[in-house]
Amino acid sequence: MDKEDLFDMSSDSLEDVEPFSELMDLSGKVAVVSGSVGLAMFVVNRLAELGAKVVFGARSEEWGEMATEALEDLGRKDIVYHPYDTRDVAASEELVRFAEETFGPVDICVPVAATWQARAFLDMDEELYDDIIDTDMKGQYFLVQACARSMVRAKHGGKIVTIASVAYKGQDMAKLAMMTPYNAAKAGVIGMTRGIAKELKQYGINVNCVAPGGMVTPGAIANCIKTVEKYGAAWQHDQMTLADAPVASTPDMMARMIATMCTHVSDFMYGSVVDVCGGAGLSFQEKPWSYTMEGGLHA
């Protein structure tokens, strides 16, 4: 084959490339999301913006109703809250049944609901440990299972985006640590995602994971308050002065990637982990060191 024939092999396929507007369109898709405030609310917002019909569930009915009202005020349609405790396996099955009855078979699953508490390893008790593990890992596992069953029954494939955290690398509160159960749970989500991805590919289901970095959310603030109550003002001082990981100005910075992974953009992705963390773990250059370029420190 000559160069022209080889070029034509590539250029001819351009005619089959779908417009980005179609790749990102979620019109008619049914999404299930766990959580109601913080990252979850921003994920629901972005999925609805792309046209999806969204059922989201969380423990606090008050927050669920407030989130629904706030999103409807933005013009988002087909958003329904349903009471849900992610730690309860039967509740995951009920949430999916409700979604099917309300909108139809599930196409998208994003198990966002999570919790954490900063505790010294030597202070951790069984009750708190179980709450973190059951919420952050077990809860995701069984909601994904319930959603996947709906997708398989419908025979139309689907998108599952699990939510880890850069805490799976131990990148949480620099110089403070105290997040061992959360580290373990989020690392478990990575392994879980890759295992499920291998099983569900045969059904046309893409299973991937997004690992957010630091965010300012109602849950994070409440958790910090509880830690301060246990360890006192000294811990709060250390948190404010020692922790130097980048923090997103809004959870939407994470939600954009999560929503994107729910579209056809992720069609060739299986078991992938995408870190959206502002470069947590990197040692960023602070001065414009250059001896040659205009604008450099020593130019």
C-alpha cells in the first residue's frame, strides 16, 4: 500500500466520528446516585443537565427535599429523591426498584455517598470503623450490584462510575494522617471496581472509577467538627496549619469528570481510575525559575 492508501484508511473513518454533542447527550437515560449534598448534589446536577432522569437517595430526607428544590430552581427536570441508607443492602435494592418504577431500567449508577472520621489508629472503635467501611465500600458494592442487575435485565449496557478518593494512596491530610479506615475503604473501592469491570464487560457495561481530592462539603465540615470535639482545639490548629493538600473550590470540579465518565466518552474504558485531585501528591514549583525565558525569575 502506498502513502495515499494508508492516509485514506485513516481519513475515511472521520466520516463515522460522532459529534461531541451526541457523545455527551444523556437524554432518556436513567441514573441512580447515592448521596444528597456535597459532591452528590453536583453529580445529580450535571447528569440532569446532560438530559438524564435521576433518582438519588440519602439518609436525610430534609437534605433530600432541599436538594430537589435547589436543583429544580436551576431548571433541572426529572429529579426524584428517595429515602435511602447505603449501609443497608435491602435499601439498595429498593432504591433501584423505585428508579425502575419511576423512570425505567437503570442506565447509569454513581454511588457517591461516603463518610469519614479523623481518628488516631489507636483510638478507633469498632462502631465507627464499621460505619466508615459499610458506607464507603460495602454500600457502593451493593448499590452497583442492584443497578447492574437492572442493566443486565434490560440488555442495554450501562455506565457505572464508582467513587474512590486519592486517600486510596494515603493522600488525605498531610502530616496528620488519622484516616486509616477511609484509606482502606477507598483502596477497596479501586479493587472492587476492577473486579466488577472484568465481569460486566460482557454485558456492555463500562465500570470505571473517579478518585476525587479535597473538597469543602457539608459532610466534611461536620466530620471535622466531630474530630475537634474529641481532640480539641490543638487538632484543629494542626489541621489548619499542617494540611497543605489542594482543595477544590467547588465539588463541581469532580462532578464534571464523573458525569463525563457516564457518557459515550468512556466507551473504551474498563476498570480505569481517574484522579481529579488538583495534583495532590505533587510538589509544585512555586517560583518561575528560568534563566532564559522572558518572565522567568532570573531572566
